[in-house]
Amino acid sequence: MFLALRFPLIARQCYVDVNAWNKTLVHDVLHASLIYRMSGMDGGMKKRQRGDKKEASKNANNNKRDMSDEGEKMKNEDRTMEKKKRKVEKSNGEIKIITWNVAGVRAWIKKGGHSILAEEKPDIVALQETKCVEVPNELKNGYQSFLNTSEKSGHGGVLLLTKEKPIKVAYTFNDKSKSDLDGNDKGRIIIAEYENYYLINAYVPNSGRGLVNLDKRKVWDDCYFSFIKKLDLNKPIVYVGDLNVAHQEIDLANPKSNRNKTAGFTDQERNDFTRLLDAGFVDVYRRLNPEKEGAYTFWSNMHNAREKNVGWRLDYFVISERIMNKVKECNILHSVKGSDHCPVSLTIEL
């Protein structure tokens, strides 16, 4: 019996030489064993089926969770990529800067000069000779403004309009009192520090009729040269504005008749500008257009000088040599009216 219960299939095949009662008993045992085995198999199958259904349900739920997790993971990756993209665009994107001596910001606005903001959509605008004590409302839309005014009403002044807020802004570059250095009492400079560079908006002193202020101009040039060299050690420089010098003969219409006679074209002023370039800075427009003649930014209001293109190139973008490879373009917008100067634009990746 032990054999039959333990191994029912083997018991069925064994020869059993016993009486009928024993045969009946063996038959019953075998029958019971088979029923027990089949019942066990059936129960096992049902259990396995229930287990299979349970496992399938579990797998389905796991698959749903996996798909949900995968979807969330993809969303997170997309968000991360978008953040990285925005970060790259912000750190490596191109910016457009415009510089313009407006010869009085109120008169310039009346002439429609401020339409350049909508037309060119610059990121930074550097204006010189603003002659105002407050920033006009017409210039505030979309820009933060920084104004350095002249202590003498109706003179000088520089204004910086910027879409990105600078880290820091200064309105002087020397440690001397204002009386020791011509310019600081006339609102001549704004120094804005950004994350990757400094931007300097300057209205450099004019040496005056008969060169009466040439000595004061020399003081400015020497002090500024020392300042910009030190500043450049920290971050690259973008130096813009009316620099009141025509560096080379190609930069004015009548070089011979003006040399050492007219402010802006003395050997002293030109040599000081050369010194600046030799110290690791670049006159961007001239670097890109080394032989272009007739490229002027200022014309006298007399004798139809602008119509005849008898002018001077006095407005510049001067930058650190090490970022010259980031320049995309630099243009003199000679057809844009509104002042006796015209605007100059620079597109650069910073």
C-alpha cells in the first residue's frame, strides 16, 4: 500500500498475486490514488491558473508603472534639456549693441531717432551727449536705464539702456577728485559689469577749438589707459561711444588740412589711441574693414557736409583682442538720421 500511495503509476504496473479481497483493496487503493493525483493536478492547475492571472495582473500593473515611470523620466529629461538649452542660449547667445551720440536726447526723440529701438531691437543702447537730467519715458519700455548727468545743465551726459540688469554700475574710473580730471563732472562715462564682460559707455572730452583743452585730454587718456588695462585683467572689455578721435587718415575726409590743427586729429590723440590698441584692444570696425573709405559717423551741420559725406569716424567699438573671434558684425548705420552723428552697431556672442 505504501508503494501504491507513494508511486501509484508504478503500483499499477506491478503483478499482485493475492486473493480477491486483496485485489479489490489494491484496486480501490489504486483508484483512490489516481483520484487523489488527478485532484492534486487539477488543484495545482487551478492554483497555477490563479497564480498566472495574479502574476499577469501584477505584470500589467508593473508594466503600467514602468511605462508611467518611463514617461515621467522622459518628461524630466525633456525639462532638463530645455533648461540646458535656455542656459546655453543665455550664456552663448548673440547680443546687439548700438552706440549713438544723440546731441540732446529730447531733440533726438522729436526727430524720431528713438525708433531705432523698435527697428533694430538692440539688447544694449549706449547714448552720448544726452543733455538731460532724467530718462525720457519713451526710452524705458523694455530697458533698464542708467544715466550719468553733467553738473552743468545742457551739457554732456551718457545713458545706458540695457535689457539685462548689470551686476554693478559705476560712473567714474579714477580715484582723483572731479576737479583733478576733466570729464567726471560732465557725465562722461558709465561702466557696467555683466557676467562675462564689462561694457563702458564713454563720451571722451573734446580738445576744443584751437586745442585749448588738449592738455586736459591728455590727462583723461593717460588715466583711462591705466584703468582699462587693469579692468581687462578681470573680464574682457566692450568699450563704446564717441571717442573724439579719428585714428587714421582714412577716418576723415580731409586729413591734411586737419592734422594737428583740429581736435580729434592731433598726433597726441592718435598716438594715445594707438597705445590702447597695442595694449591688446581692437578697433572692431576697422579690423573688419581695413581699407574702406568714406566710413564716417559724424558730419558738421555746415556746408551740407553730410550730403557730401565730408565727415569723421569718431564713434567706436573697441574690444579686448581675445573676444574678437566672437564678433558677428559691426556696421555704421550712416543712413539713420536724428543727430549730427549716426549710430554704430555691434553684434557679438558673449
